[in-house]
Amino acid sequence: MTRCEFAFDDGAYVLGALAPADRAAYERHLAGCFECREAVAEIAVLPGLLGRLDATDLAEFLPPPPAIDRVPDLLAVARNRRRRERSATRLKYGLTALVAAASALVVGFGGATALRPAPAPTPTVQAIRMVSMAPVSAKTPAVRAEIGLTGKKWGTEITMHCGYDATAGYGKAYTFRLVAYGPDDATEQIASWLAGPGDDVRLTGATRFTDAELVRLELIRADGTTVLDYEVR
């Protein structure tokens, strides 16, 4: 037979030693437990009897304590009850947190769906018209280049593709510079790089000269020799 979990709370209940929450729980239990009601009825007179005795009389007339100590059983019942209460509390808060998280996810998804901006239209990429630079002298190594000019409010954007032919018997690498010329022979270096036979260079640079100011572009070797040029106007 399973022992009632409140089996040892009768004395504490009669003597008023239960906490308010435990007392309320025990009283609810009494409504449906015949054994506990009988146990309470048997000792209900104790508070009145004890009130008539002083400490000396109580020590003299009370029988010796029973050989079986009920404290371990009372502690076990109390531990089990607290364990059940903690489990119920954790379950309640766990379910509450789960519901809150699910609600936040639904609201967040809805808000993100509602507030997500429409994708920006893909800009149309305009092909840059490339023109070839002209060789200045036939004696220079076989360097070829083509450039594209894009006018901007702040100046001109320059796209360049430069190749250095792998000429038989010629293997020296040079540093090259791309220089822009503006009004009154004003100059501005766009870029510089090292290239040897067989190299292929692609770059994008800019100059402050607008398309109305840009006069020409020159590809100059490190020793100052102009290899290629392009007359803008």
C-alpha cells in the first residue's frame, strides 16, 4: 500500500507549525483523505492539554520518545514535495518561454516580411568603348594598349588594357607610367606598373581633368621614353 504523502503532517498541522502554503495544501488534502482526517481528530485535543501544563509538568508526564525516529521520514516527504513543486515551476516557466519565443519569431518574421525593401533594380552596365593607343616610335619594344574614357563630374575615369609582346630575343622588363595631359600642359600620373614580355595588365584609374579638359594620354617608360600616346582632342 502506498503511504500518503501527507501522513506525517498531522502533528505539525494541529500545532500550527506548517507554513501558510503547506497548511492550505494540507487542508485541501484533508477534504479527500479519511486517514488524515482521523489522524488529526485523534490529536486535536493536544493544543488544549499542552496549554494547561507548564514546562516541569510536561517533562514529568510525557512518555519517553518513541524508538522510531520520524524525522527522516518527514524530511523525505518534504524533499519529495519540494522536488515536485520545483519541477512544476520549471515546466511552467519553460512553456512560457517557449510560447514567447515562438511569438517573437512569428512577429519578427512578419515584420521582416512586411518591412523588407523591394530589391533595387540591377543597374545596366554600359560597355566602355575602347580605343587603341598609337605607337610613338617603331624602335621601342612591342607594347600595345587600348583605353576607355568615362566622363565624371569630378574628372575622367580611365580603363586600360596593356600587353607586352613576347618578342624573340628580348626579355627585359620595364616600369611603365600612364600620364594624363590637361590644359596648359598640366600633367597627372594615372598609374604605374612593372611589365615584361608576355605580361598582360588591366587597370582602372582616374584623373581630375574632365573630358573637356583632357588633351592626351601617354604611356611612358621609366627612362622617360614615350612608347604610346592617344590624342583626346
